[in-house]
Amino acid sequence: MENKQILLDNIAKIHTTEMGADRIRRNLGLDKTATDSDPVEYCRKKILSPGCNIYKQGKNWYCEIDGIRITVNSYNYTIITAHKMK
């Protein structure tokens, strides 16, 4: 398992596409009109939370906290998706 500090040290590089942002909003039920609706900032805050379980499998980082899982590409730090966990 890779050291999660690598992801935390590169937190500023985390980004997503416009389609990715829409997918994250939809999957997590974020309000697009709210002032705190930026899905990238939302995900960054979740990843930086002390209780976040961060692990790497293959080419992706997985970050699990508060019943959600955020998937981040480990090469370019793109948020691929975020889902509520069952």
C-alpha cells in the first residue's frame, strides 16, 4: 500500500472535469446553487478530514469518510467520481 501522504501533499492538484463535477454533485446530492457547491473543494475538505480512510488500489486513490467514497486518479489527481457508500 502506498503512503497516503503522497495524496495529501498534492491536495492542491486535485481537480475534475465539468462532467465530473456534475456527476459528483448528482451522486452526492450537492446543491448546484449553494455557495459551498464546488465539488472539488467539497472533496478536498473530505480528503483532509482527520478520519478519512485513504488507500491506493491500482492507479486510483480511494478516500472514504462520512459514508462516501471519492475516487482520484493517482497520476493526474483528477477526481473520477464520488459515491455514497452502501
